Amino acid sequence: YDYLNKVLKYQSPKVVLLEANAIYRRMSVNNVISTKSQKILPILQYHDRWKNLNSRDFTDKVKYTWTDELKGFIIILRLFLRNMSEIIMKINKKKTGISTINKYYLDKIVDKCKDNNIKIILYTVPSTLNWNNKRHNEVMKYANSKNIAYLDLNLNVDELGIDWNFDSRDGGDQFKLLWCSKNYGLHGKLFI
């Protein structure tokens, strides 16, 4: 929610995509309190930054030079082979149920988008490790209740040409660089 607010200070997106697996990330009240505290008192976040300060930090104009060209994408060249029956067992055991705190922030994100006339789309990246039918149904029910779009790309595995034994470096969650580069832009076509 905080990232959305930062974006809206300088940008006016027409669409916001929210990956649905984020709805199930563990978020505790302590994390929320810590984040809010750091926002109010930045020294809590940068508590040891003073060790690296020099005179230029106080006199020079701030230069914002760092960018993340990969935008969160991490290239990992190692390959981890997994037994598909092991993966299927994990799918069935994946926790379901959107926590109260996660639902609170999800509602705030959806409301913020609607208030700013931004179309929000919930979507799920193909994964045999992080997703299951129960989660799909929960997110679909939520999306329907809020009258927003939901696209589960797990339902488009054939259209995306995914071979879990070859295209995934860990048997069902992380795609290999080769698959990503040959299918660059394909996801975008599915959202149109």
C-alpha cells in the first residue's frame, strides 16, 4: 500500500497489476508498526547510516543515481531438479485463507485504485509451488466481490508454452532466463 502511495505522488497509472501470491505473504502487526515508525522517524530505518557520512553528504546536491534495471528480477544460473510428485504434495498443503491484516491492506489498495480511477487487476504468475485451487477460488471470490479483474496464469500454462521440467529452474516456481527472454511480452498480451 505504501508503494502504491509513493507511485501516485509522481505518476498516474491507468492500470495497477497486483500479483495475488502477495496476498498470502506473512505480514505481522510488528512489521506494520515497524514500517510506520520508520516512516515517522527515518533514523530507525537508517540507524547506522551515520557511520558512512562524510562532508559531501551535507554540502553536495543529492544525486539519485541508483536504479534497478531488472526491477526485482534475479538471474540465478543454478538449476535445482525436483520430483514432480513432491511438488504436487506441497500444493495440496499450501495455506489458504487471507489473513485479516493482509485483507485490510488489500482492501486499501483496491479502494485507492478505485478512488483514483485506476483499473486494478489481480493476477497469478504460473507456479506449481505457491498456488493451488483453494487459493484461486479465494482470490476469484474476492475479485468478484470487489468487481475487479482476476487473471490466473496457471490456467494458461499451455498457451504460455510452459514445460515445468525444462522452463523452471526449481521445478515449478522460478523460470529460467531462457524462458523469460523468449516469452518477454507474452504476459502483456494476456492482459489486453
